[in-house]
Amino acid sequence: MIIYESTTTGFLADVENEKIVDRLYDVYQKKIGRTSRSEIRSWDHSLQRMSNVLRDREIPRDAAVAIEFKIPNTGKRVDFIIAGNDGNNDHAVIVELKQWETVQKNERLDAVVVETFVGGGTRQTTHPSYQAWSYASLIEDFNQDVREIPINLKPCAYLHNYLIQENDPLTDNHYAEHIEKAPVFRKGEMDKLRSYIKKYIKYGDKNNIIFKIDNGRIKPSKSLQDSMASMLQGNEEFVMIDDQKVVYEQILHYAKDCITTNEKGVFIVKGGPGTGKSVLAINLLVQMIQDDYFAMYVTKNSAPRDVYAARLKGTMKKKSIDNLFKGSGSFHAADKNEFDMLIVDEAHRLNEKSGLFSNLGENQVKELMHSSKISVFFIDEAQKVTMKDIGSLELIKKFADELGVKVFEGELASQFRCDGSDGYIAWLDDVLEIRETANENDLGMDYDFQVLDTPNKLLDIIVEKNKVNNKARVVAGYCWDWISDGKNSQDVHDIVIPNHNFSISWNLGNDIWALSDTSIYEAGCIHTCQGLEFDYVGVIIGDDLRYENGQVITDYTKRAKTDQSIKGIKKKMKEFPEVATKQVDQIIRNTYRTLMTRGQKGCYVYCTDDALAGYLRERIKRLYEEQLEVRTLLVAENKETY
């Protein structure tokens, strides 16, 4: 979808006659339905500068110009395109426009990230060269017409307010790889940008280049299909076993039936922690892409997306993988059946509204269902951990019924986390008083669960375990404020436990905590570890979970002020105290259940509440006593037999 399309002549006239803002506003209102003139005017300065760039006699006046091109099936928008021919081939020059004035180099992350002042503060964002190149690559990867005609895409970035400086961080060698693919032009380099455009646009657009870019058939490239398939081969982390494989085949069969009969479909996969939901989801994504369908992996929480995307990246281009992993808030403006399949992991974490201020769209469950031919929802309702989490079996079935969509269900029962048994999880549910289970005194396996006297000992054990394969991490309940000024520094310790002279940072904002070699000295929160697994996990339980009068109790007032997961609870407590009390109690118990099921081989716990620590030790003692009694009986029976 394009907000503005014209020739070079038409664009220059609209800018000169001050009509460009009105034209953009009118079309934006018709096609998008929401914007303001002030928002459109913010583009005015950049478009004035682009008009100056194109006022060159050697740039053909019948070249095509497009502004705000929305890349199909994504929320990404290309700022400016000029298209034409070099005498032999069709070209489209993609220009990423930035009004930035300053940039800071970020050496900690992959060489695509810079820091600049946007949105009212200094934030991390992608380097403009990488951004322009990734947009071009996204179009090439998924637009069959662009690949086959071909239309040659030439990306670049223009920072018209950015003053060139000595040892310029914007053009530092740290970013050389991306600048080579998409050159960046700064204030005072207008002639260089003109030369770049004129190299590819010597003649006008005779072949409707912009139309073909906008309306080309969406189909993953063969290289993308092959790369994804090859990356799964031999990768034990993504091998499916037992009921994972059964449900996988059921979904594929159901999906192809629906597509063949041109019917929409919904498939719900139920499964608790460690049942392999994400492994199944990744395999499903790869297979659908390989079979020429357009599929995406979707989660509300960014942590699983970042981790699984990073683990799949090998020889494949980073942006190709990234473009297949999306947030759940990206679909409120999607057209009906834009996608063949949306694979929604952690569906219990879906929200009602989308957007930074929760003011966009109607309902994420309904929007995901609407925008895909086949929707696959992986769900565990016991892992709802915020007041905004609305994903449920009931809600999915409700919207499916409204849309007249047939629902198929599957279930993953085998527990692959926690050393191969659901016994530990059942025991934990009983311990946390989430539900009574038959596993009151039985883990059903050999699992290393320990309660430590100090957080220092807990950290020492996790550091030692992590030396083996970087698969041990510390996590904590959200009872300590996140110090915003230190979000990128390990020297700023958010979690402080004075009586043990212990302190540690929350996970930093400038790396992938679950994968970083240095994040062992950072504590992950529920939002950065949910949907992921490690060999060993160390859990710091705060004062929001205590043991009093013979019961495990929760206390939402001990949660950190910066905790957004229970935002609005005070108001709800006044209006609907019983409902609010039950909801926040469930959130806190589910949070610790989730944190304590991140380890496949072991879980180590430190409690700020001594009484809770004592209760947990008593439960462990009962386990050993029960095991000893069983062994004694077995020995006695064997003696009688022989």
C-alpha cells in the first residue's frame, strides 16, 4: 500500500505549491483512517529536502516517486522510493529519511544498533543503513515479481540534519558492512546522494515499477526456504519427539485441508511448561515456508522471538529470519487472510488492545484469526502473568464461532523440561497451592531442587553450572524496581538484599539476556524468560510470596512500582475487590510457577521470607522421607519373594 505516488515532476510541483502535506493527509485518511495534520507535517521538512535532491536536470522527470510504501504483510514502511531505468535494467532507489542530529555508537550489540534521540529520549535503534537495506531485502525475500522481473532495489539513508563530524560514529567502521550495502548520506552530502540516484535512474519508469512492487505476489524466496530447512537439520534443539511429532502432523494435515477447500481454520495446542510447544512451532514455521506458504511466528513477548530467531541464524541473513518473527500487536491493520498461517506461541499472553498505549485494534485474538487463513494457538492458561493477559481457550473458541471457523484441538502431554516428567510441575503446583495434586510428596524423577540460605550461594551455584554450556541463569520475582538510568549497565544493581550484602542488576536492555555470555551476573524477570528454558535456574523469591499461618500467601503490595504486570490493580481493588484479589493472587503464583519451571535439570531457590524457605525445606524433606519409605518397602518385598 502506498500513501503517495506520482512522477518526479508531480512530486516537485506538490512540494513547491505546498500541496504535499494535504495530499498525504487526504490519502492517509482514506487508506489508514487515522492520523493528524501535525503528524504529516513532521514529514514536510524531509520531503522538502528530497525535493531539493531531485531538482537535478539529469534526474528524469518521468521517474516514479512513492512515499510511505507499506511493505505487504508487515508493519514496515519505506519512506521514499524513486524508480526508473539505467538503460538496461529497472531500478528502485529506496531512501530511508531521518531527522536525527546526533548518534552514539553501541559496541556491545551486533553492529546494527546505534543510540539516538527519538521519541523524547535517547534510545537504541537500528542503524539507518541497516534499516534501509533490511527493507529492500524484505521486499526481495517475499515479492516474487521483484525477484523474477527483476526489479533491482538500491537502498540508502539520508540524514539531512546530521552534521558531519570528526571520527563520526554514524560512519564508524563498526557499521561498515551495512553502510557498504546501503550508503548513508549526511547534511552537506546532497550531491553525493544525487550521484547515487543518477547512477541507477537515468531514464523514467516505463514499466510500472512501483505498481509491481506494491502488487507483486507474496511468496518466500527459494533461498529463504532452503536456508531455514538446512538450519534445522542436525540441530538437536529443534528435534521433535513423541506427541510433538503427532500434533505437528495433525496441524499440517488440517492446514492443507483448509487451504485446499478455501476455508479458514483454527488449531489450538494445549501444553504446560516444557512440553515442547516452541520446538513444534519453529518446525511448523520452517515447513510452511518450505512448502511455499507465507507463515509467521508470533508472540506478544519479545524474548522467545529474539532467542529463537538468534538460534536459527547461521549463514542466513539476519533480517530474513527477523522478518518471520513478529509481535502480536502487528496485526490490527492487517487485511483478511493476508497470511497463510500465523503460528501464535504463548497465546495466553495475548492482550486485548495493541499499541504502546493499548489503544489500537479490537482484540488480538480476533485480529490474528482474521488476518490468517490458518491460526495456530499454543496455550497454557496457567502461565498468565499480567492483568492484560487475555488469551484463553474460551476466548479463542468464541471468536472462531463468531467468524464461523472450525476449531481443531491437540495436546502436548509429555514434559521435556524438568528432566522428562510432569511430576515436578504437579508437585510444584501443590507446593505453591495453585491446585491440589497427587504429587504431594513425589517428583516422579531425579530433579535437583534446593533451597539456599543466601542469594550469594544461589548465584555461585548458577555461575558454576553455567560454565558447562551457558545454560544456567538467575531469575527473580518482580519485587525490585528497575532503575531506568542503569538499564544498560551491570554496575547499576536494581536488586539489593542488604542483610546478605547481595546485589545484582536486572537483565540489561542492550543484549539478548538468555544467550549473552555476560548475562550470568544479571537477573532475568518473567518477561525475559517466559517461553525459554535452561539447564539450571536460580530463583530469587521476593516478599510478594510468603508463608503465614500454615499457608502460602501472596502480597501484591510488595511488587515493584515499575512492575507493569499488575498496573491498575489498586483501582480494581476498590471497584471489584473479590475479583481483583483472585486475579492478582493467580498472577503472582503463576509467575513463580513459570520462573521455577525454566530449568530442565534443576531449580535453586532463595526466599526473602524465612518462613517460606522453611516451608519449602519441609516439603523437600517429605520427598526424601517418602522415597526412603518406598525403597524400604521394595527391599522388604524382594526379600519375601526370594
